[in-house]
Amino acid sequence: MTRTRLRHGAASLACRALEDADGGVELVLDEPAEAVAPGQLACLMAGDVVVGHGTIAASA
């Protein structure tokens, strides 16, 4: 299972990482998250270890 953390100290959220048409990655959260904004950082997590990160371009 892939998890992401959207804020420091916040709980990680279950998500799916999908490759987009431009070769980037789109994260789809399994449940809605509040106050997600473009420009914010999303960290991909393996337990408590950050294994990737990216800047949020848009939220749905």
C-alpha cells in the first residue's frame, strides 16, 4: 500500500500513485483530505521513511 503525508506531523493517508500522460505521478487519495492546496509538498512514505516527494500542482 502506498501512503502519503501532506503536512508535518499529520497522519499518513492511503493513496494510489498513477503515472500521468506526461510521465509524472498523480496521487489519488483513498479518502478525501481537507485543505490540500497547489504548491504544498506531498511525501510518499514507506512506514516512517520518506521515499519520494513532489509539489502538488492541483487538487480535485
